Amino acid sequence: VTPREINHFLIRSGFADARVESVFVERRVMRAGERSEEVGIYDKPRLSPRTGAMTYTLMFPPETQHWILRCLPDIAVAEEQGKEETE
């Protein structure tokens, strides 16, 4: 299971939200989603040392990291089902 597949699972499950934001250029970012509090995912404000812009980093506390590890089989199954539906 790749980090991208984990991100897709978190987005589809409502734990994270993918948005396009514009600071200097448009880019896709992940933010805490509607269900994020259930597993302790939160956004941490961060000042970019390169651009000086305020950005937000999606944070995974240790409990959430353990939850993701326990969910890896479900994530793999969900990603395979998602791939089959798009083919």
C-alpha cells in the first residue's frame, strides 16, 4: 500500500479532504476532513521557510499512525475495488 493509496482512502472515508488552494501557485493539498477527529487527524499551521507563506500540514498523531497500520488490509481492498470500478 502506497502513501497515495492511504491518502485516497482517507479522503474517500471523510478523514481527510483534498482541496486546491492558491498561494503562489495552485496545488492540491490535504486538510483534515469531517471525520478527522475520530482518529485524531488535525491541521497544523506552518510558515513556509522558502516562500514565507502560511501553509497547513496534515498531522498524524501516534494513535492515528497505529490506526492506519491496522487498516492497511482494508485500505488495500478499498483501493483494488476503486481501481476495478474505474476500469
